[in-house]
Amino acid sequence: MRELIEQDNQFLANGKADWESRILALANDIIYCQKRLYSTTPEIGIDQAHDNSLEEITQHYTKQLSNLKEQLLRLTDKTIIDRVEYLTNNIKGWEEHELTNEEYPWKHVALSMLRFPDKVIFDYDRCPDCGHLRILIYFYSPECTWAMMCGVGGNMVICPECKIQAKFSETIRN
């Protein structure tokens, strides 16, 4: 457990996004989708629900492939890279006492942004409180929380001006 916490702390202290592992993961997902789409064998439907037609399966993988390629392009944009790293280095220093019970530590938010930089969307919408642009991120609690069976992940909207976690849509929990 201590090793997991120490790894997260070192990663956060470094303040550099994990671009290489995200690119590798996206590349592997792209290869998988391409294999599923361009396979000449009939096995494409084996692991799919019997309710899905070949056309529906093809549409699913085509859309997934397009999304993955878009994420990969974002990972090569130096402007986005710099913005993510600059913002995370600011966020990790925000005071924890400003949080409500429903919010997560800011250093965990910054860690998520560094781990999933391709899922950071700047200028997502406007904050109803201050009018500044908010950011959508994929929040994934630190590895130690998953080891303790209390991990959580999902989309989170943050306002860097108000320093609030405005919205969290949980998609995974253990």
C-alpha cells in the first residue's frame, strides 16, 4: 500500500503527464478495433450479444476507432500537453480544506489529469457561478483506493476559477 501511495506522490511531484503509456494504450485499442473491423473471418460476432447485427457491430467499432484516433491526435498537440501540465501543477497545491464531503482531494484530481491527459477537455462549458470556462476530466482515484476496495472513476467537471468540483458522474467503483 505504501508503495502505491509513494508511486502516486512521485508521479504527482514530477508534474508530467503520462503521455507514453496513454499513447501505447490508445494504439493498442486502435489495433484491436481495426482487427475487429477489417477481419475477414466470421468470428467478429462471437463475443457480441446475439441481438446485434453485423452492421451494428461495424458501426460500434467504427465509432470507437474514430474516438480513439481523435484522442491520439490530442496527445500529440503540444499546446494541450502544456495546458494540462500547467493546470495540474496548480491544482495539486489547492487547499484541501475548501472541499465538501462529496468532493475528492485536489491532488487526486491533478493525478487523474496526469494519468489521463487525453481525456481532459478544456472550455467544456461555462460555470454558472463565475462565468469562466470549466474543464471536463476523467477522474480515477489513486491506485491505493482500488487496492482498499474503495476506488472510483468517472467524468468530473471542475471550475479552476471557483476551485470547485461542479459535477461528478461515477462510471466505475469497486
